[in-house]
Amino acid sequence: MRFKFIEEHCHAFCTNRMCDVLDVSSRGLRAYRSRPASQRQRTDMVVLAHIKEQSRLSLGSYGRPRMTEELKELGLNIGHRRVGRLMREHGIRVERSKKYKVTTDSNHAFNIAPNLLNRDFSADKPNQKWAGDISYVWTREGWLYLAVILDLHSRRIIGWAVSNRMKRDLAIRALNMAVALRQPHKGCIHHTDRGSQYCSHDYQKLLRQHGFRLSMSGKGNCYDCEYGTAA
């Protein structure tokens, strides 16, 4: 522990002076420095590399519990105390400032449906026009994603799903809830943006199975989705 202390503070204090104060020899310090890293130290180095990468990808939004969860999904069975120690020792902290988070990825090769609504967000009766969207909420442990299905007749949310990551099944779970609740007749218009979640084969297949008419907003046109602010 004394050699480790000297190594950690060698840039601030004289090495020989610290050896004298801590009653260790300079020869012992050289032997400590040339000693190969232990298995635990090597594991710490691997875990730390993954922690830094996950912190970068999350824009600094991962705290200790969320970081531990992500590492376990990567196949690293590391306890939260060890993760917390490595984050603390290397100054990896949660960024509390709220940043803009992209929820729509329109850069994909999936098919795009025409815009059937054409900014007409009124509906004469229930289950005539539905709209889907994905938003996000900032929490102490990072972003929480929310997918909703809205009936444009009542502007009521009829299906929803939440997740701490924006997976493909997030939108599907919201749609399944809405279908189970309302059981719409064939011909109901289903309108969303051009995000990859809504254009994916699995989502499109589910819409066809229930007889929806597909509608999507124009590329980069926020006015095609003003139902979200009205809700």
C-alpha cells in the first residue's frame, strides 16, 4: 500500500522523500515497479477500458448501477462495488447537465410509407387514426425512453412502454398494448415518423397483421408530427 501511495503521488512529491517518510527503500520501490501486474490488476484494466467506452457512448449518463448492468450484458460479471471503485479512482462521474438525445434514426434502408394524414390530425371517431412517437426523460441514472400510441380522436394514450435503452421492441410493446386494449378494425391509419423502430420489418409485419394503413411524416418535417405537442 505504501508503494502504491508513492506511485499515485510521485508527480506531486519527491519520490526519495516519500520513501524516507514511509520507511521504505528505493530498491524496494524499483522492485515494486518492475513486478508484473497481478490478475486482479489486469482484470481492472480490462473493466476500466469498458467503463470508459460505455461512459463515452452514454454521454456520461451512466452511474454505478447502470454501468454495472451494461458490463454484465457485455459478459463481464463484475460487482457494483468494484465498478464504483474504478469509476471513483479514475474520475468517471455522471454528467448531470441535460443533453439533447436523438430518438429518430431515419438513416436506414427500410421502406418508407406515404404521408396519409397530410397534417390532418383530426378524427371523427375512435380507432380511426393512431399516432406513435418515442420520447425521453432524464433521470438520475441516465435516459429513460418512452414509446406511446395516441388515438387522435380523444388525444388519449392507449399504449405505452418504457425502457432504459432504445431497443427495437420498445415501440412494438407499446403497439401491442394499444391493440390489446382497443382491438381496432382494419383500415385504421397508423402514423409515425421515419425512425428505424417504426420502419423495421418486425414492426411493419405487426401492422400488416392487424390491418393498419401505414402513414409516415415527411423527412425532417417537424410540422408533420404536431400531434405530439397537442397531446
